[in-house]
Amino acid sequence: MQGNQPLTNREKNMILMKSIMDYGMGTLWFSMGIFIIFVKNIKPDLQYQFDDPMMKIFGGICIIYGSFRIYRGYKKNYLRER
């Protein structure tokens, strides 16, 4: 795509598909991070498997990555000049 040409239907559909995928994957990653960090409150049976400082760090990274994917889906900046 060059300059300020309007988007074709194929490009619009591709942007919509990628945006929906980013929202969905972002929600999954964010939810997994919340689950790992707050597993003690959600399901006490799993407390001993996931109650480790490294798992808390991994949960924080999952939340950050999930937030990034949701933000990228919101911005829809997929077709840019190279």
C-alpha cells in the first residue's frame, strides 16, 4: 500500500481478523496471569503447585503481554509503510 490510498476489502478484513485475534489472545494471556498470581484465592488446592516467586513473575509477564496484545488489537496498526 502506498501513500494515502484507500484500503481494499481484503485489507480491511485482514485488519479485522488480526484485531479480533489480538483481543482474544490478549484476554487469554491476561486471564492466565491473573490466575497464576491469585491462584491461592481462586483454587486453594493448586496453591502448592503455583505458589512460587518464579510463577508470580511469570504471571506478571503474562499480564503485561496480554495487555500489550489487547492494546495492539485496539490500535489496529497492521499495515504500515516499510
